[in-house]
Amino acid sequence: MKKIQGQKKLTASGLRLTWSRNGTAIYAQLIEQVIAAIHDGRLQPGERLPSSRQLADTLGVSRTTTARALDQLLAEGYVTSEPRRGLFIAHSATDLARPSSRRSISPSRVITEPARPSRFTETASGMPHSPGETRYRLSALPDYRLFPARAWAASLRRSWLSPSREVLHGSAPGGLFVLREAIAEYLHQVRGVTVAAQQIVVTGGNRDSLSLVCHALKITAADAGWWLEAPCYPPIREAIDHYGKHARWLALDDEGLTLPPGPGPDIVVCTPCQHFPLGTGMSRQRRQAWLQRLSEGNTWMVEDDYDNEFRYEGAATVPLFQADHSEHTLLLGSFSKVMFKGLRLGYIVAPPSMCATLEASQSALGNTASLAMQPALADFMHQGNFGRHLNRMRRHYRQRRDALLVLLEEYLSTWCEWDLPAGGMHVLVRLRPPLNEALPESRVPSDKTQATTRSWDQWIAETLRHEGIAIDPLSRYYPADRGSPANRGQDILVRTGFILGFTDWNEADAHHLLGRLRNALEHLVT
């Protein structure tokens, strides 16, 4: 009997689905028809949906297609998942499915990565860009095009249908407890850290976290000297300097961050699991050396868990906080890289002995963590949307990383080298000799003679900046005062290169940027 190619139908849980081979993509059709059934009342809140396997078998399509459609409905808040039971229509789905809030029928948004023009084309008015304005960049910011805005909107709505008195009165020392519980569960599942909700202090992001830690440790370890990694993220030093603490520098070798000389007392701010910007981790021997130093009771570690949500090769390293039984480590984290930068929420995980001191510091300095956003984030996490979004972005960023590495091989392999980033959101491109040496005076243009001590990477970055190209030179992350008497004995070798993000870029911009960078390198070596 001849197989009919036109339409197939499914009736399950009061739902009748059809798809046409000649219409829009099956994936988009399934999503739109489920949303329409919710709006029309054919699917009611709490009603169970067929599994992806049932849908695939009945409709005669691949299970991958039906699974993607159901995942999208989960991400946007139309359905919820119950372990060992299946998928159910969410109680908020009826409101989400109203025509005024529904997606366009066009499937382009959900089938593939949306086509977009270059972010750096001329403005709509036709006016050209001003000289030096950034038009080309390989960004290490989140790719916001894939953010599940509908699911986040649903969490905002649910959390504000009956807001708690804590939120309305602004009285939640340390943060809203329901969010602290969600963070504790997340840390246990994703980072292998076991803590109680009471050990978490919700903050306004990493800078706020550093301010609170500086204030609290000023009380707990007033006589301690501060140490930073070389290289390190400049805002970290700015935060330390703000509190009048002149930090000294610790070098990194093949095993990771070296230990401070002398017996202490010391406070060390570092990224031991995945160093920024080098992307390296600590060896097992160096981790044990640090744990031994912490156990002696005269050293505190402020551990920044930077970019460790995104791991592409091998297992992620468990933070030192988990192994430090001396309770002298504080763990800092942020939601800006997984969610969005404007959320301005982060957290400190503290040993029990430090919790009251941190909350007192937060009270003294003022709580900058928005209470209005905290119940929404807690709901977003409890609904499973945070985990699904994290997994989706991890897959997406790995693909973007691999695509950028192909372009790097095409454009820069003659003058640069790099390693496969096992995690994070950027690739570190190092200059080969002789470009990894200091910039000789003979190469500096006459109008830039004051910059004779700058490295090649900084000079190249400054040159390209005038063409609207922004690249981040590695050497600027090293301290200018590394040779001061306070840092004697620390052999800090300055490396040169560029930090290129791979999480948010488009191909046309990447070809232009890497092409101009290649031309600049060719000019320097000829």
C-alpha cells in the first residue's frame, strides 16, 4: 500500500497534532501546535504530554526532532518535568500561550541559530562610525540570542504573584533563603561542593563579593598581607586597592599558583580551578601544598570559581573550598556568565565561622543584591530551567569554540600558538618568538616614543583599535609593579598574546578581525 506523504496525525491526552512535509519545519510545527492547544483549552494545566519516543513513533519522525521540540517547550515554561513521571502542562502555560505573548508563527527563531547582520554595520540613520569606535570584536560575553526569555518571564511572573514579606520589606540578611537553597543544590550537583544554605551569602556580583570579603577579612585577619596572581583580572586589584590594601604578586609555573614566601599571615585571591586568563589549573601536588598551607591557620584563600560552569573536555576540577577542612577558604561565584550580566547577582560560600561576619559586613556596607530578582532566579532554578539553559549553552559554546579554532588555524598559525581550551569562554592565543619579547624602541613610531616598554601585543592592539577592532592583549593583565622591592623573589615572566572570546561572534566579523590581525603580524616580522 502506498504511503501517504502529506500529513500525519496524533491524538494523545486530548491533543491532535499534524505535520506537513511541505510546510514549515516539523520541529517548529510541533511547538506551535502544542502552544495553540494550550490557548484553545484542549490541553489543560497538569495534563500529561506524550513522551518524545511516543511522538516520534506515531508521527513517523526522528526522536531527535520531537525531543528538541519538547526541550524548547520546557525551556520556555509551557511544560514541566517530573522525575519518573514525564512531562506535564505547566500551571502558568495558559497565560504564556495568550496571543499577545506568543511567538511569531515564523519558525526561523527556533529552527537554527538566527540569522543576524553584523553587530558592527553602519547605524540605521546611515551615519558612519566615529574613528576608533569598536566595530569588530570576538566577545567572551554570553550569547544572549539563546537566552530562554519566556521561561525567565514565567519565573518572574510566578515569583511575583504573591511576593514574600522579606522581598517587600527588603529584610533578607544574606539573601532570600529559597535562593540560597537553590544555589546550594546547584553547587552540589554541578561543582561537587557540599554546603548548607546558611553558608551562602547572596551578593550583587563579583565586585560586591570582593568588597564584602575585604571588609570581613579586615576584621578577621587585620594584619594579613594580600596576594594576587600574575597575571590577574584588573578589577580584582582595583577592588583590593579600594580598601587600601596594596597587594603583592604570586607567579604561576607549570604546576599552577606558587605559594607566598614566609609564614604569613596572608590572604590570597586566586582562580585555582581554571586560571584567568591563562586557562590553566593546579597540579595535584600544588593543590596539596596549598591545602597544607591553609591547614596551618595563618593563610586565607579567596577562591574565584571563574567560568567553571562551562567545561568541554574532561571532568571539571572540584574547588579547593570542598577539600579545605581548616575552613580558611571562601568561594566566590556569579550568575552573569550563565544568565545575563544585568542580573547583578552572585554569591559567597563561606565556612560556618565566617557567615555571621560576612552578613555583618553586608549590613554595614549596604546590600546591593537585588531582592526583587532573587525569587525569580530561585524559581528559574527550581523549575530546572537554569540547568537546561546551562547544558544548552555548554553545547553551543563548544561548537563556537571549535569553529573559531578552525579560523585561527587558517589565519594565525604562522605567528601564534594556542592550546585547546578545556573550558571557559575564551581562547588564549600566544605570540611566537620573537614577537613574545619586549617591543624594541626602533619599532615604536615617533609619536609613541613614551611607550617603548610596551609589549608587541599591546602595540598591535592599539594599532588595530584605530580601525575599530578590539582585541585584548595578554600582557596588560600583568602588574606594572612586579619588579618592586615588595615582590622580590617572585620570578614573574610576562607572556604576550591575545584573549579572544568564542561565545558570541559571527563569521563575517571574525574573518575581518583575524585578517587584519594577520596583516599586522606580517608587517611586524617583515
